[in-house]
Amino acid sequence: MVKPLVLKSADSWAVSFDSKWFKGAQGYCLMGNKLCASSALAPSSQNTSTFQHELRLREESGYQIIAGVDEAGRGPLAGPVVAGCVVLPPSCEYYRFQDSKKVSAKKRNELYEYLHSIDSISFGVGIVSAEEIDSINILQASLLAMKRAVLDMVKTYSLDFPGFILVDGKFTIPMDIPQLAIIKGESKSASIAAASIVAKVTRDKLMHEYHQRYPLYNFKKNKGYPTKEHRLSIATHGPCPIHRNTFKGVKEHLKNGPENCPEKQTVLW
């Protein structure tokens, strides 16, 4: 299994390999089961673009399919966690993609439409239901959603698997593919930012659909997040079938009582 690479910031990063830690001014690239020194993963002080990781992996390490993955919906009390996987062609206007949480819903939808218009674009979506989240916990569900997004992209576009994956967060996904985990990656990688747009827009659409089925909870507005209005609705009406029964704010209101509920979710990562 390929070990994870974790990038914390432009000047602080580390690679774990066979239970040993390596740090330095040069990057490291996993080639099969060998750890090879490379500048491909070390951010350049002369290039601050959000496409630097993708370009350097392509130009210096020879990777042709470099995917970015991100998720949306880790913190809500209801609904699925959704992940996006995107491979941006080098010729696209990558600078247009920003963290989905920092742009308006209108702008996110515009970027989502722009994604569909890009020649040679490839992207996929992975969805993990509230029931699955309760079964395996939100961290594992988020990683599973990312894996499903990669698999969906490969199937949809009849692609080979990505040669390298850039992952938002502290953890890599459970796939035997070289990966780089980047904390706050959506602000450092255009591919991850694009994946965050796909994940957020897809999840918002799903929550609008769920609002039609469960209008008491106003999912079209709160998207399942623990707003004051949403928490009051749960307390008044009890949870609906898409609520996450292991989450604090939901489990207290189950008919059988907290003592009969699965262990609650106490952390998101």
C-alpha cells in the first residue's frame, strides 16, 4: 500500500515511508515501492499559482493523469457526504477555481457549468449516505466518498486510474495510488478546488431534492447543517430518515433514546 504524503504548508511538509519520517528542502515522490528524491512535490518559491503541484508532477515526474479530490458535507446533521474528483487539463483557466466555501452559490454554479464546458475535462462524484456514515464514522465515510469519486470518474470517462492524486486534508484515500494530502488544499491546488465545487454543487442539489420529501426541516436552506432552526425542527419533529443518528444533536431525539443509539460522532476528522 502506498504510504501517505502530507503537505502542511508551503515551507513545512513531511513524507511517511515504512514508519520513518523524512523532511527537507526537496520533495519526495513515490515511484512504486521506492522513495525517490524529487522537486516535484516541493512548492516553488518562484511559482505561487494554484496549479504548481499539477504542473510540476506532470513536467518533472511524468504523471499524465493528476486528479484532485475533495468532499462536502462532513459537518451536517443530515444528508450524505459527497466527494468530487477532477482532472483539469493544463490548458484550462485553472485560476478560476477557488475553495467552494469562499464563493457564493451563484458563483459555484457558474464554475460548475464552466467545468462542463472544458475540453478534455474529467470528473466524478462519490456519495456516502447518512446510514453508511452512521455505520463507519464520518472520517471513513469521507474517504470512501473520495474513493467512489475516483472510481466514478474512471468509469464515466473510460480512463486509466490517475497516476497521482492530490487530496484535501490530512489523510489520503484508501487506494494504491501515489497521493499527496494537502491541508487547506482547496486554496493551494486548482484541481482540489474544482473537486470542491463539484462536491458542493452536487450535494446542494441533493439537499434541495430531500427538502421536497422532508419539508419540515428546510433542507433547501440549511443543507442539513446544525442551524438553530434545524436543531429546533429535530427537537420538535424528531429525526427523519436522512439524519445522521450517531451525531450529537440528532441522537438525543431518537425514539429509542440515546442509550440504544450507536456511539455518537465526536470528531469530524
